[in-house]
Amino acid sequence: MKNKIIIVFLLCSITAAEIISQSKISFNHLTVQQGLSQSGVTCILQDKYGFMWFGTQDGLNRFDGYNFKVFKNIPEDSTSISDNFIFSIYEDQKGTLLLETQSGKWNKYNPLDENFSVVKIEEYDLTNFRKNSVKASLRESNGIIWGGEQSKPSGLLKTDTKTGKKTLFKHNPSDPSSLSDDKVYSIFRDSKDNLWIGTANGLDKLDEKSGKFIHFRHDLKNSNSISDNWVWPIYEDSKGNLWIGTVKGGLSKFNPQTKSFVNFKNNPDDPSSINDNFIFSIYEDRSGIIWIGTSTGGLNYFHPASQVIELYISNPNEKNSISDDIVLSILADKKGNYWIGTRSGGLDKFDYENKTFTNYSHNPANKNSLTSNSILAIEEDRDGVLWIGTFSSGMNSFDPKTGTFKHFLNNPSDPNSLSDNRIYSIIEDKDGIIWIGTYNGGLNRFDKKTGKFQSFQHNENDSTSISANTTWSIAEDNSGNIWAGTYGSGLNLFHKSTKTFTHFRNNPKDSSGLGDDNIIRVFKDSKGEMWFGTTKGLCRHFSKTNKFKTYREKDGLANDFVYGILEDDEGYLWLSTNNGLSRFNPDKETFKNYYASDGLQSNEFNQNAFAKDYKTGRLLFGGPGGLNIFDPAKLKDNDYLPTVVFTNYLRFNTDDEEGKPIVEKGISVRDSLILTHKDNIITLEFSALSFHNNSKNQYRYKLEGFNENWIQLGNNHTVTFTNLSPGEYKLFVIGSNNDGLWNEAGASLFITVLPPWWRTNIAYGIYFVLVFGFLFGVRQYEINRREQKSQIRESALRIKATEAEKRTLQVENERKTKELEEARQLQLSMLPKELPKLPHLEIAAFMRTATEVGGDYYDFILQEDGVLNVAFGDATGHGLQAGTMVTLMKGFFTADSSKLGLQEFLSHCSKVIKEIRLGRILMSFTYLKIDGYKVQFTSAGMPPVFYYHKAENLVEEILIQGMPLGAMRNATYKFVERDISSGDVILLLTDGLAEQMNNEEIMFDYSRVKNSFYQIADNSPDDIIKKLIEIGDKWMNGRPQDDDITFVVIKVK
């Protein structure tokens, strides 16, 4: 009797329901809000280039993955499309795009001019063309034409164009094997040679031998029947599935093997459901995406690969759904059941095969229920009993066999009770002991045999106690010891034999130590190695050396805050984070990241919301947006190689006073552009035409004739060029799909920039003739004049020449000496009087000029916020002109460097120098910003910066390409960034030492500089400079110095 009462109470505390097994597709939507011209999408096609074309009731749309280009009728333009209502789209074998409009006219699209011309359709091959509109038709290669109408229902008509024979199939109420209805909306022949007919009263398949029809109709009692009898489009995908669009029932998928339907209807409570139940058109593109055009919802589309990740969310209108979207904990038990702990809905048991949820919740009136509906941790012991940790109501045990709960709460008067009611983690060790991590009660050990708890709490007077009482995650290693992660106090290793803890704490100066003191997850992999999820990355423990290695966002991790770690059957680690899910290859140390756009419940996850089903290999992850379940073995990379095309071209002309861009047509089919010197800005847009999750598509470009290196654009699909010099260029763009599969062929475009007329070859020829004629006339005149006077002045000049020459030479020498001395003093005043002093840096500098006035320059500015700006430059040439440039740069650096960013400062200087018009005098310049232990470099035509990494014991050569200052008015510059550590050394140098010749006319070169620097990098900055000078002097061996030699050395203490 007692057992019966317990069962009755249990039934009162749970809710169980079953739902019909059905597939769920998460649809993406494109509507008028995204640029579609109208919501009724009547027809769909992908052209030979890869563009998607959508006909609507108000215009034709071309989609490149990012933008719609809309074509509409313009009454005064005969080259516009003839009608805005598009009935059908077709591409013939030659790639000609043909459109049928409501008026019955056919239009041919001309891609170069992006316009249309009305054509006679009889001139084109329409074999296998099928039309689903007011008139359904199918033309077949054997000369048979099938036709049907709705406005004038007349059945299905078969016409043999070779013999002229016509056969009419009509609905006969007394014949159950006749056509279902005389209103025929679609005719389709599948890959198995079956002929399908969509009617106003069901889907029919014609047995052409007998002339009988097999009917598929909606059955209210059969959920596997077609969703609605009013059938419009029919389409077969590449896997042989038939997709049927209906007028009122949404989309149906027919499996020819099982002869059953799976239906997809709009669900107002599910934003990822199909958004309209009236289906106009269906199409599969070359990458496998299924596109669905609807009557009022625009476009719906999905990729079958994206459906591998299943999503379960709470539905208030559906009894059998997960009880709460916010998932806090997950367990996959030994029987294959999934247990889901939620924030406020209690505990759900999910039968994956039958898709049934059973909910267990707190019932104050029922002692045999959970103590709380907020479930933070779940563990299954060897007996199949569940141990459930709650947010603030202690721990529960639940025996699924008997349906009984037991409660374990903190009792302040009982030292053998649970030490804290907020439970963060639970595990069972190999001895059957239950270990519990708590919020403020340290680590608890529970012996099921005695029913007693033993707590291990932090003791300030005991260095072997646990480091903190907030224990977030625990795991047992192969030796039977317990690893416990705390929040804020690092990692603990509990030795069972001595009941003592070994502590691991983060030390910023130790790169092989623990990466962070906030340990969210402790995990043991199949090889017995320990891994730790922290708030600052994934931390790996090497048991042989007791060292750690941390992986962060800079290494490819989706986000540094790692909640969960699971290992799949292939040895990959799956990491849930605050910004996506990462798959990590421990051998190659590479990451692949997944985001909400890939089907995840959101980009954010929760602490204990992850589990692995070891029977099937499925992984489960949860977060604030529901529950994800997937088989990682079925997550395949997208192998579709996208075509890369140019999609838009804008140019800005200096003659346009309003500054509006000029939109050029036909860029997708052009192979060249010709620009005038007035086209000072051009913008090109492009797309890798793979539409599945294309926000992750990546791009690179290079412009031959301007830069020979590939420029990484990330997911930016636009590039702009300003003030290209007259000449010939070739633009290359390559792109990838969402999984990083690159089309290396990409797209290319020849660009010719014409010079102004006064810089053409003809103009130069005229200039030459004019100048030559002028000079010839002047020369002849001067010859005659000199001959007339030469005899008169010859004797007088001879007497005065020697005396005048001596006086002139003396005056000139005195002037030059005075000017050079003044310039030398000016140059020395440009250098800093003392070097900046920072607590973590040692700095030394040196300069030796080849002439009295050199062009080398260095300077420092220490900002109030502790940021150090370092200027290092080399003006072209020597003497007074070089000194002038140095003086100019001193002014720029002093006035502007603290206000502008690195790249902005160089661009500003280059523009001003160009506008001052100093002739051929340019300034090569390296600019550093050192902020604490982070340094940024940028450069304008300077030699490489040599950076000695102490930890790796190597010298990195950092060469940043950039035009010297003053070479271009609108020059742009790149920068690189490094984290610096103790012992690292940065060497800045001009080209003097590297290009110095010895007596055998051999150049010292940069490789010798790099090797020499590597040998002496452990010295102080002063000693490094001293040794470099000695090495250089030894190389010259008495030979005069060819150029200025300047060094700046910065060492991290």
C-alpha cells in the first residue's frame, strides 16, 4: 500500500506527454525588409554565374548573397523589363536568361548592359522547361508537351508534336483512378521517370501505360499524409526527395521509399518555422540549399547540412516541449535518456527516440518532489541513481526505478551534513563516493553507505587546505585524485591518501603556468590528460611535466570564457563559450567555430549545460536559448566551391560637384575597366556565391601594379581605391565559403587609368618639339652674340678670371661652412636631450652621420597616460635638405603624435609633406607605440624592425610595407601588434649598417644584422649598440662610412 501511494504522488509531480515524431527545419527568411521587391515569389533560378534570380508579382530580383538588385518596368525605357509580374524564369543551354511575364511576353536579359529585350520564344530551346503558374506545362525532349490550366479547368492534356496526337485526362467522379481534379497547377517528371500532377484536390502520379492515376491526399487521421490537397509546385531535390508546395498547408516532403510525407507549416511561436503556408515556388541551388517562394512571406531557405544541429525550445502552446528555454545542466544517462536541468522549470527527462519529455518539478505539497526548480548539476551513479544539485535548496537523489526522491540539506548543527545548499558540481569517483562542489561550502565528500558528509573548506592557517570555498567544477584523474576548480583562487588537486590539497595559481610572468584563477570546468580526456575551462581561455595540463598551456581567442578559440568541455568519438574537444561553440583538434591545435547562424540556440552557453551520449556519440549543449543536440560525425564541412563574381562598381568623378557615385552596369561580366584621371575613387563589391551561412565567407585581394601581396579582408566584400596613378593594373579577388574552402581562381579585372591629355604620349611629343625648337633658337642666338663680343672681351676676361675665381671660391667656402655648422647644430637640437625612463624598459640610442649634416632622426614622447611614442626616421639624401626634412618631422611628431593613431599620423604627415612640395626629398619613418606590455608598429619605407623573443629564443624580422612620407598624398599604412615580455628586445636601425660596403665591395646586408643581433640580444641596450658599432667598424676596415648609421634599442626588463 505504501508503494502505491508513492507512485500516485510521483504522478502528481510530473507532466508527461508524447508528440508525433516529425522533423523540424530551421528556415532562414528573406523579405521586403532585406530588399526583396515584393513578397509573392513566383519563380526561382540560379544562373550559370551562381546568382539567384527571383521572380515576383512586382519585379525581378537578382540576389548575390548580400543584396538584391531589382529590375522593374520603366514606361519610358524600352530596354526595361516589359512587365513587373514575372511568371517564370528559364536559362537555356547557352546561358541566356529568359523571363515570361504576365502579359505573355518573353524577355531576354542582357547582362553587360543589365537591360532586357522582348524576344520570340520559338527561337530558343525550351526542352524540359516546366512552368507552374496559371498555365502549367512541361516540354519534354521526346516532343511531348503536357499542359493544364486552372482558370479554365480542362484537365491534363498530352500533345505529341511529332504525330499531332492529343490525349486528354479528366476527372471522372465515378472513376477513382481518374485525375483528382481538372484544375491542374503543376506538372513534373522526376528522376525515376514518374509523372506527377498537382491539382486542386490532391497530388497525382500517372501510370502512363494504363492511364490510371495514383492519388495522394490529405488525411486528418494520418499525420504522414500530404498537408493539403491544393497542390501548387512540385520539385525533386538532388537526393530524390519530392518537395510539394500547397496553398494552405505549407510545405510537404515526400519520401518515395516510404511513401510518407513530412510536413512543415508556419508556427507563430517559432520564428524559425516557414513564414507562410501558401507556397508558390521551390528550387534547389547547386550548393544544396532549398529555396521556397511563398505568397506573402517572401523567401524561405535552408541548407540540409544546417539541420544536423537540432534545437529544442519551450513552447507554451505545446504540452510536450522542454519546460524552460534556459538550460543550466544536462546529463545523458546509461539507458540513453537525457536529463535537462533548467532555471525555473525543474528537471526534464527527454526520450530522444520517441521525442517525449517528462517533467519533474518542485511541489510544496509533495515531499516526494524536487526541492527546487532551478537545477545546476546532475550526475548518475553506478546504480543508476541521479544526484541533482539545486541553486539554493541542497542536493536531491532520484531513483528512476522507484520514482523516489531523497533530500540533502545543510544543517548548521550537524557537522556531517551538506556544508552549503547551493550546488555547483557533482561527480561519483571510482570508489562510489559522491563529491560535491558548492558555492560557499568548499568541497564535500558523501559516503552513500554511512549517509555522512565530510567537507573540505579553506583554512587560512593551513596551506594544504582548499584554496577557496567556491568550488565550481570537479573531476577525478586516473590516479583517483580529485581536481577542484575554484572561482578566483585557482586550481586544487586533492590527494585522497593525505587529504591535502596542492594549489595551482596563475602567474602572469609564467607562460607555462595556469592561465587563469577562475576555473569554470575541469575535464579528463580519453588519454587521461586534464583540461580546464577558464574565463581566460582553455587550459591544457601536461601530466609528464606538470606544465600548462593556454589557448585563447588569438589562437582561434571562439571566446575566452569556456563553460563546457566534451570529447567526441574522434578525439576532438568541443568547447562551449560566451560567443559560440569551438571544435578543437588537440594534435594540430586548431579550432573550428560554430555560431547561432549555424543552428546553435544562441552564441552564449551555460556552465553545466553539456553532456555526451556515449552510446550514440551525440553531444548536447544548452544555454539561454534552449537545447542543442547533434552528432558531431554528421557535421560535415561545406564542400561547395563558390564562384567569385564582381557584383557592383561605383566610381566618383571630380567633375561631379555633388560628389555622388556613378553606378556602372555589367561589372559581373566585364573583364576590364578604363578610368580617366578624374575618376579619383572607385569601389568594387564582390561575392563568393555560396549562400549557406555566408556571413562567414572570407575574401582576399591584391592589385598587381600597386601591391603584390594578398590583402586579407575577412568577411568584408568591398574594396575601394583612391587616386590610382595612370597606368595598368590587374585586380584579383578570391573568396571562400563559410567553412573556409577557397576558390583560388577567384575573379579578376584589368583596370587601366588613363593620364590627362597633357600627360599623353602625343602631348609629350609636342612638348619635346617645342622645347627643342626653343632651345635650338636660343643656342644659335647665344653663339652669334658670343662670337661678336668674344674678341673684344677675351683679353680682359683672361686677366680678371683668375682673381675673380679665387675671391668667389673663398666666399662660397665661407658661406657653406657657416651654413653647414648652423644645420649641424639644428640637427643635434632635433634629437632628445635625454632618453625616457620607464620602470619596465631600458632604452639606448646612437647616431653617427656620414656627412656633417645627416638625414637620420629619432625621438621619444612619453604621454601622461604612460604610453611611449617612438619616432625613428631617415630622410633621403644628406646635407641641408635632409636637415630641413628632419626639422619638419620633429614638428609633426611633437604636435600630432599623441593626438593621432599610428596609421592616421603617417597618412597625415605624408599628405602635408606632399602638399609642401619639397621636391625629391622624402622621409622614411618607423613609428612605435608602447603601452605597458603591448607594442604597435607601423612603417613608411623603413628597413625591418628586429624583435628578439626571449621566451622562444628567436629574432623576428618585422617588415611593414609602406610608401615613404611625401610620396603620395593619400597613402595608407598598415600596422602590426605584439605582446612583449621580460627579456624581449626591439632593434630599430636605418639602412646605414646593412648597406655598408667593405673593401671587397660586399654589402653587410640585413641577414648579418639579424644574426649579429641574435648573438648579442641578451646584453644591455648600451652594450648591444656598442657591439653593433664594433662589428660595423670591423667590416669597413678603415673604409669611409657610406651612409648615416643610427640605432635605437628597447629592452623589456
